[in-house]
Amino acid sequence: MKAVSIFLVKVLVKQFYIINAGFFLFLFFFFFGVVNSGTLITYHQSLILGMLGSPIFMAVVWAAWLLYNVKCFLFCTGTIKAAENSYLFSLKAISKVKQLLLYGFICTLLYLPVLLYAVFVVDMAIKKSMLLTALLVSIYHLLMIAVSTIVVYNAINYTNITNRFKKILDAVTAAYSIPIGYKGFLTTHIFHSKKMAFAVVKIFSILLLSVSFIRNGDSFDADFFSIFFQLILTAHAMLVFYCVHFFETQLQFSRNLPLSLPAIAGMYLFTYGILLLPELAFMLINNHGNLPIIHIIILYGTAAATLFLYTGMLYASGLNMERYMFLVFISFIMIFFLQKSGYHFITLLAIVSIAAAVFKSHYYLFEKE
């Protein structure tokens, strides 16, 4: 049993973390790296209190935990069904109880990053005498591990069931497929191939917006919100990278098409406008007079323009992530001080002008390193 568990750790757990190393590095950077070490504990305490104090906020976090769990067990089932791993089906020879214990151990290791953070959530809930919430969170995570364990067990022991499930899922997907035009390629790529990264960024955004508009809604701090808003845009820099990388690899043929530069710029702006709709909707719904509606609309436009500026910077850096992130942090400081001036519409125009100039001067000169 011990030898089998060590073997599965190497095949499933180790490979999962190796393949998703970039994903976890991205998570660590935006949840811990962008916050000053002196305020890190206070920052996460505010996020956890926001979860505990808002049912909607907690529901969003629970949905994120569910998505991560789906990512884990889909990786396991995909690995098990791979032709080169057919030997894993020999695990059927082990008794049912031992298999469930074994797969439960593997699924717990895969779910561990979420589980560790959940421990702090439960601890905070207990300290705040929210015992029912602490119990519900604990039960939820036990269910997540149990579901993953059952899925992995079925994938090994009942291949016909998983095949039928896949056929049903494919049929539902086909029934609700939506025809898209050229402008929708990048958006569809994010929603399909990079959906986990998209979900993480959106959860990060909603968490920060919730702290400003819900947790501290009665004492709204414009300067505090301005910093959070820039952090949200910085988080979206990864989605911008995915869009440009996809366009310059999978859609590289489009450079030979009769598409004008404004049309290509419009495609990027259309994509960013769609990706930022959740933030716009959240601010409009939870505003409660903290900001004028026109200010929120301008912020939405500023956000889309900033992501377009990131696009130009990415072309200027030749898709080099290190140089790109350096330019992103420079823009973080620049835009923050522009917004501090109070001339929000002029800030929007300035960012649009700079973004257009950078994009125009580097798009045709771009060569991937």
C-alpha cells in the first residue's frame, strides 16, 4: 500500500504541481507578492472577514474552490485515461476500501493549497464565534475531497461510466455552442483554454472590490480603492499575455490577412471590454453612492485602455515576461499618480493616447524572442 501511494504521488501529485507551477506562482504573486510584508496579515484578515460577512462573497469563494477541485480531478482522470498510463487500471485488483483511502490521500494532496487557506478561514470564523459558518466551510471541503476521490475511483474502475459522462458533457457543450466572429477568438480562448486563470483573476478582483464597496462601504476610502483598482489591473496583465501569445502563435496567419491596425486594436479592446464586465457590474450594483456613476464608467474605460497599454508593452518587450512585468509595474505607478490628480477623464485620454502610440510603433516591428 505504501509503495503504491508513493508511486501515485509521483505520477499524479508531482506531475500536477510541475505542470501547474506557473499557475501557482501566479497565485502566490498576486495574493502575497504584491502586498507589503508589514500589512500582509491585515490584508488577508480583511479578505477573510469579507468572506465571512458577505454571503455573496462567500459564494464566489466557494465557486472558486469548486473550480480548483474540478481542475484537480480532471487532471487525474485525464492522466488515467492516457494511453501510456493504461497500467493504472491494474489498481482494480486492490480492495475497494483501500482504493478509496489511497485516492482520498492523493486528492487531499492535490487540494492542499486550498485546504491550508481554508484552515485560516475556519480559525477566523471560530474566533468570531461564527461556529455554524466554520462547520459549513469544514463540511464543504470534506465534500470536495470526497467527490474527487469518487471521481478518481470511478475513472479506474468504471471506464464506461466516465465515457458516458464525457459524451453527455460533449453533447451539452455542442447544444449551447455559440458561433463567434473574428473579434471573439481571443475572448473564447480565455473562456475555454485559460478559464482557470480567468476565474482566479476575477475572484481576486471581486475580493478587492468587496473590501472597498462592501466591507468598508460605510467608510469608503478613495485612496485605498485607487490602490486596489491598480492591483486588479495588474492581475489582468496575465490575461493580456495569454491573449497576445495566442494571437501571435495560433492566429499568426492573421498577419497575412487584409486587416488594418485599427481593426486589430479594436479586437483587443473588444476582448478587454468583455473581460472587465464583471468588475463593472460589481461596482454598479454595490456602489450605494460611494462613486458617481459617470466615474465608474470612466474607470471601466480606463481599465480597458490600461490593458490595451499592457498589450503595446508586451509587443515592445517581445513577449519577454520579465521585461513585460517590469513595464507593467512602471505603468502601475504612473497611472496611480495620474488618478490621484483627480482628472479622471483626462487620465483616460492620456492612457488611450499612450497605448495607441506604443501599440502602433511596435506591432509591425514585433519579433518573438
